[in-house]
Amino acid sequence: MKRAYYLAGWSYVAVCAAIALPERRTVAPTPAPAQARPPEYVEAPAEAPAADGATWFRRVKPYCNAVEVHVLQRQSPPPATLDGVGYHAACLSLAGRIDEARKLVDKLPADQRRSAAAIVFDVGHPVADAGDDRSAGPIMELVIDYWPDHYMALYHAGMAEYMLGQRELATRNLEAFLQLYHENDGWRSNGLEVLGRLRDSTAARGDARRPREP
């Protein structure tokens, strides 16, 4: 009899415990957020070579400086055409690499060198107009080497050399300019004025102002 009461008591305790304890639920673990895959490295496609020198030069002109010009030549070589050589020489000239530019032009057939020099002049002309005499003088001298009677190259070379105190070069180039250019305008007037200063050693030492461009 006592055993029956004992079993009944423990059964009651078990029922109460089952009611009092909260139902255990199996909770699935929250999956960790998927890690974003790093973007695959896709190499930029190689830039298509320019079909002509002018297109190539417009693309690379910002890099025509002493620091970047040689890297540029490896990464984006100019087209192997006459104007490609001309614009390449112009780019080197802007970077101050005049000897390298001259070597490029020298590799052309003799009857094509003047055309390349014309491209160098067109690129260097704004430099001269801006008054950058240290850059303009050598560029214009390169042009004169291949086009000796290019009167505007002679004028700009003479003016730049005058401002830099290179009196013999300035005199030679301005004399040649005045022999070729006979228009009665500001260009000739400036050439005559500066040549007069150069011929008068006292005036040349006392006044090196550049005449106003026409």
C-alpha cells in the first residue's frame, strides 16, 4: 500500500514538472551571412592603336613631359606613319627631349623631314606665343634645322634667344627672318626693333624687353 502511494506521489511530481517547464523548441541556427565574393579582376582591354598621328597626339599630349614621356612610348606607341613620327617628335620636344626628337626626324627619308618639322612647329607655336622662351627656343631651332626658311620659326627662335641672352643665335635668326618676311606689320616691326637692340650693344645690355606680339 505504501508503495502505491509512493509511486502515485512521484507521478504527480512528474506531471507538475512537465506542466511548469516551457516547451523546448529546436531552433535552427541562423545561417551566417554569405560573404560577398570579391569582384574578379578583369584586365582593362588594351587601347586600340591610333590610326593617325594627330589622334594619337590628342590622346597622349598630357603625358608629353620629361617624367612620363618614355613610359608613354612603351604603353601607347605612335603609329608608324609620317605624321606619327612628326607628332612623336613634337611630344618629345614638349618634354625637352630635343636630341631624341631630332633623331626620330633624321630616320625619315630626306624628302619627308620638312613635313615632320612642320608638325613640330604647329605643336610648339602655342608654347612660343605663351612666352615660354626656354622651351620655345630649342623647339624652333629643331624646326629650322629641317626647314631653314620657315620665317615664323626664325622669328620665334630669335625672340626666345634674345630674351635668354643668346645674342648671336638671336641675331642670326632675326636677320634671316627679315630677309624672308617683308610684310609691313607687327612681326616685321618687332624683328627690326630687336635686331636694332642686338646691334647696339649698349641698348642690348640695358633693355631686354620682349616687344609686344602683333
